[in-house]
Amino acid sequence: MRRTFAVSALLIAAATGARAETAATLYSANCAACHRADAAGVAGQYPPLKGRIDKIAVTAEGRRYLADVLLYGMVGQIEANGAAYVGYMPAFNRLSDADIASVLTWISSLGGSKPPPAISAADVTAARAQPLTAAGVAKQRQALEAAHPLP
């Protein structure tokens, strides 16, 4: 019995570690070129993700917005941590719902929230079922910002 439990615990730990490694690899391949490997962004060009995504993901509307940003991209000006950013975020809708959820959850884990909010594949699937344009995502952000300020 103890042996079975120990083996099960090791398998669960290995699977969890593999998911985090996959998410980190996906982030590195798709996000790090702009938002940097440490998710700190580039002042004036690419907003920081670390320490912000976890705060946005605490509400269902925030998780939906984050999924929409990755699925449909975004264009226009945003404010992040008190700094203005004007630009274009490309769509990553070629990634699977599970991959998008994995990357968002991994970025969320870089913030200070304990436990960090998780974005599920179901959250992404729901967002994919209601397509938006990049401009529509920007409007969604404005509405979210009006409801409660985003970091």
C-alpha cells in the first residue's frame, strides 16, 4: 500500500513538473522574444506579465480577457503598472486550448498570488467559441478596466 502511494505521488509530481516545463517551453518559444524570458517586458514597448497576470486572472472576466488576448491578439494603447504601451499583440490561436491555458497559468504562477489563479482549457475553449477581433479585445480591456482597475 505504501509503495503504491509512493509511486503514485512520484507520478503525479512528475506530471506536474512536465506540465510546468512544457508551459515554460511554450512561453520561451512564443512570448519571450517580446516579453523577455523573465516576463518583465521591455519598458515602453512590451508590458510586463510577471506580477500582473495573476492579478487579472482572479476573476472570470479577467481569465476570459487573458484567453482572448492570446487567441485574438490586441491592438492599441494600454496602461500596465502605471506605464503606457502602444502596440500590437499577435494572435496565438494556432496553439491548442490546453497550451494557451498552460502558458497563462504558468505566467500567473510568476506573480505573488498564493495560490496563483489557474486558467483552464475550458476557459480558453469558451473564449474561442465567441471570436473577437484584436480591436474587440482592446474594447474588452477598456470595459474590464472600468469595472475594476487592471495592474
